[in-house]
Amino acid sequence: GAAPEAGVASPRYVLRELVETEKMYVEDLGCIVKGYMATMAAQGVPETLRGRDRVVFGNVQQIYEWHRELAEGVSWPDLPVPLPPSHQERRLHMYVVYCHNKPKSEHVVSEFGDHYFEELRLRLDHRLQLSDLLIKPVQRIMKYQLLLKDFLRYYSKAGMDTAELQRAVDVMCFVPKRCNDILSLGRLQGFEGRLTAQGKLLAQDTFWVTQLARGSRPPAPRPRRVFLFEQIIIFSEAVGGGPWSREPSYAYKSSIKMHCLGLEVSGEAGPFVLTSQEAGRPVQRYVLQASDPAVGQAWTSLVAQILESQCNFLNALQSPIAYQRRESERSSLGPQAALGQGSSGSWPRLAPARADPPHLPLTGPEEPSPPHHPQV
């Protein structure tokens, strides 16, 4: 009837944008592969760059060849539910590999960008600088999820089957988040431990942070990129981000180990406090204020769940029989019992954290608006 037709009219515009931008994306990748890479292979590279030129481009040629095949071999307008490369889930891992190499690539490009790569750009008559071309895969993987969400909304309104499309949206939301995490961790500098030993990265966001010291006047809050791992919370400061490296690096400032962590919540929309209490050291207190209240709520919920899990684990180790009996009693009381206090009685059970706490765009963290100085 008329309703489905009205529902599927708009996707044609979205599909046209998808096809046109895909062609432009392939052309941009071609500038890298057939321009820079081919010229450097044919003419050689400076001695100081030799061996490092592969780091500059990573696996961009694989990405280019795949997308070129897709653009040439798929008749996009004929697809009943137009799906971009998300339906080849395993191939999308190429983007994760690319983003893992990207911070190293930026370092080399920044070292040679003003001279060697700029001379190549002029010789190739390219409008965009190499750094602008190399960021294209990162931007493109983010674009797919936005376009797919448009399709999903239109097809849902039209009453059409969206199971396959929903799966594509799920995949294309996961891959950019994974890429974003890898990019940010690759730019984290100065942390002496091994990041791979800190467990899974659960969340990362930018907060205004005030570090409180007993007996002294609170300093002004400062913007900090905060990384929440399973084993540690890392505070860092965004630095750099010049013409050849659009993204900032993150300089390590301090950290809290999870077994020393405490949480104080003053209100749903207000700041929250993370404390660090190591044996033989004074308590460290960090006041965190998010620009978006939803981000703060997601973090307090996630941290509270981690703390409760730690407490439950310790209780199970210390008194396994009593812990098992208590858990059995809670289960027999039904779901309402799970909404009460944790078994430790110390930490409130907050609302469950969302699967993916809000993250800032892949184009780099924006500095949050300064809050009023928190009174804690």
C-alpha cells in the first residue's frame, strides 16, 4: 500500500549518498595506493625513511582492494535492503588492524610531512595532504553506522523485516568502538606498565577532574581523558595534535588500581568521586564532572558494579559456604532482591550501566565545557 512506499522513499536518498560517498572513498584510497605508494616503490625512499615506509600505510592497500571490488561488483541500487560491507564481518577486522597501526603511522608522517611527503603531494598534484588521506578509513568506518541507522529507521517505519539490517547496525557500531579504543590506547604515552595486562578497556571519556589533597585548597578542575580498564583507571592529558597529526596524544598523569578504588556519588547528575587508598599512603581523591550527565551516570553505575563484583569475589574466597547460602537466599526472593544493596553493604547497587557508555567521536575528544567548581 501507500504506507510502505512512503516509508521506503527516503532510503533511496540515503542509498544514493552511500553509493556516491563510497566511490569518493575508493578514489581517496586510490590516491594513497596508486599515488604515494606506487611512486615511492618506483623511485625509492630516503635512507632515513627506509623500512619505516610500510608503517606509514599499514594495510591500506588491502582495504582499498576490497572496497574497489565492492564498488565495481555490487549493484547497490538493486539490493532490497542495501547493506554496506557490514555483511562481510570478518573482513571488517582489516579496520581494526589499520587503527592499531595508525598512531605509529602518524608519528612517521609528522617526522617527514613538512618536506618529503609534501613534495610528493605537489608532484602528484593532490589536493589533500597525506595525513588527510590516511584518516579516511577511520572516518569511513564511523560513517557506515550512521547511514545504516537511517536505513533501519526508515524500514522500521515501513513495517519491513529489519532483522538483517539490525545485525548490520550492531556490527557497524561495535567495529568503530573497537577502532576508537585501539586508536586512543595507541596514543597513550608515559604509562610504565603494560596496557595489555590491565584487562579489557571498558570505557573512556573526557571529564573535568579535580585532584583533592588533604589540608590544601582544591585546584581548578582540568580536562582529563580517563580510561576505565578491568584492573586500573588511568588519568591522562591530551597534548599535541598538529597539522600532520590531527589527533592528540595522551600523556599519562596518574592512575588508581582497582583493588584500591572507592566510589562516592553525590547525586545522579552531579560530580562523583573516585578514591585511591593504598597501604601506607594517604588517600587520593579525584572529583570527576562530565559535560553530559548521562556519561557520569554510566560511569558511576559501571564502577559500582565492578566494586560489587570485587566484594562478592572476596566474600566468596573468605567464606564460600556463607556466600553460597546468601546468594541462594537472594535468588529465592526473586528479582526485587537483586535491586537491593550489595552483599557488602558498602556500595549501592545503581542502575545497570549501558552496554556501551557514551563515547566521544572518532575525530578526537572535544574539550568539555568547564563546570562549576565541585564542592565535595
